[in-house]
Amino acid sequence: MSSLTSDRVEAGQLTGAWELPEEFRMLRDTVRRFMETEVHPLEEHLPHDATGLPREQLIPLQDKARRLGLWAMQTPEEFGGAGLSVLGQVVVAEEAAKCRMGAFFPALGAFGGNPPNVMFKATPQQFAKYARPIIDGTGTKAYTAISEASGGSDPARAIKLKATRDGDHYVLNGAKMWTSHADSADWGVVYARTGEGRGGISCFIVEKDTPGLSFRRIGVMASFSPFEVHFDDVRIPAENMIGAEGKGFALASDFLIYGRIIYPAGPIGIAQTALDMACRWAKDRDVFGGKLAEKQGIQWMLVDSEVELRAARLLMYQAAWNADLGKDVKVDASVAKLYGTEVAFRVVDRCIQIHGALGLADELPLERWFRDLRVKRLGEGATEVQRVVVARKLLE
């Protein structure tokens, strides 16, 4: 599996018919078998909008994932993880999303164990205290707080949360919005303003029980709700700063770009599953003296979905491949995120239409996926933001 790590990827493996190299196909097949044999039987008993498994089911599931090497896959090998390349992470994310909870809880949470990426640039002491328990499976998931009410698409300008130095502490005042896992995490990575412009953003570790810290659930159309995080004179030890003062945005920039490549993998995996469901339904459904699949209008909806998913997947693979080769992938990442999330939403919408009224019922996961994928068109930078990134490159 070592060839799946980013430092072993070589140019020229993706050739011919654009088939994944053998080691990536083996990884994909391992995840696929795990989903079919371990995950799908469990999710059959979950409520329609479930956001987690009971602990007595989750722990054995995670133990099985560990034994297969499906744990801490985004964590570099030097920190005790699998150290998958970006392409490897994309392959896993697509397969792991093929379940009812897949948009926000791939593989029902079986493949946990990755701290926020910026922690890989933390001090050894910070890493040991905060990140190591997550990798070892003894700590909960941490959150990352960047977005604010003033806007999340350009964090360098939008961040208003202020961190003021006071002796050997920083005092944080302000609020963050749309923060996932904030209520259940033991700690979070918080970006706050210590100066002006892009060079005035710093990164802090904030523990959950710190006085002055509070959370408010934000109800949204998706099955999974984010939180607003309030900071009211929250005192943070200066030693909890990650990196140097004013270097927070620089620390996060590479991770934000790579995140946009991996982000559409889940939506694409969900949309592929929805398309497979629609094909089976169309072949079985009797309408007007024949099968639904015999109607040209239905055939074209299925074909358009297949074509778009193939294109979205290849754009994502290309972006991941270039990232693993060390290329500048800012535009590649925006193209992959933009197209992948928009296509996935359109495909699931068509599949609901093909299923008719049943597509809206909670007997199937389609309407849940529809709501969850609507959110995915905004996460990691809205579609319009990605268009701005591409346009700037085209017109420079």
C-alpha cells in the first residue's frame, strides 16, 4: 500500500483508458466490500435522518476498519496514519459515501481518526495532547472554525473574530458560523484576527470547556446541523497558538485547496448510487403497458446522468493526480468542486423524478440525499466562488 502515499506517486500511471492504477483499484474494492458486508446491514435499521450509530455498534465497526487498514487514512505516515495520497483519499471518499448517511458520515463513521490537517504543522507537544488521541481512537472528532456571519468565501477578509494578546494569553471575542461537530468535539481549531489583512490571521486550539465559549445549533435543511460558536472573553494560553502569530491563513491555505478536491468525492459517490437505483427502478417499473426504461425521456435522463458523472469523476481524478505531483492545483480544485457538486445534485434530482412520488418518501434515501447535496453546493466555497477562482486565472 506504500505506493498509495503522496511521495510515491509517479507521472504516467493514469494512461490508456483512464483506469485507476491497480493499487488504487484494490483499495477501492476493499472499501466497497466493507460497505457491502459491514455498513449496509447496519444502516438498514437506522432512522431516515440518522446522524450516527449507537456506540455499541460503532466501536466494533471501527475495529473491523482498523484491521483492514481503513483508519486515519488522511493522516501522514510519520504521524501514525495510512498517509494516503490525495487520489487515494478521493477513491476512499467516493466509496465510503455510498450509504444513507454518506454526505456527512461516510461509512457511518467507521473510518474516523483524522485530526484537522493544520495539526500536522503543530508543535510536538500540541500534537501529542490534542491530535494523537484522535488518531489512536481515544478522542472525539475536533472541529475547525473559519466561517463567520460576515461571509465565509473569502476568510482572509471575512474573519472578524478578534484575538488580543494579554500577557501569556490571548482573549477571543466574536463568533463563528456553520461550524460542524462543535457541540460534540473536545476541542477545535479556531482562526482569529490578530492584525490586518491576510497576514493578520492566527490559528488557535480552543478546548470545549473554556469559560466564555458557547454553542448554538443552526437548523438547516440537511439531516446534519452545524453550529454557531460564541466567544465572550475566552482566554486561551499563548502556547495554544499553532505556528507564529499572523501565519494562520498561510498554514491553512494548502489544506483548503486540497479539501476542495476531496469534497466532491462524497457527492459523486452518492449520485452514482442514486443512478444505480434509478436504473433498477426503471427496468422493474410497469407504466402504460411497458417498462419505464423503454421511455426515451427516461433513457435520456439516465444517459445524461451517466455522462456527467463520468466527467465529474475524471475532473476530480485529474485534480488529485496533479496535487500528488506537487503541481499548482488551485484552479483544478475549484473546477472539480464546482462541477462535481453541481452534477451530483442534478443527478439525484433526476433520480427522484424517475422514482416519482416514491422518490420523495423516506422509504428511500433519495430525498435525504437531495437535501444534503444542496448543502454541498455551498460547502468548501460556493459554486459562484469557484467560478471566480477560475475566471481570475482565465483573465490574468
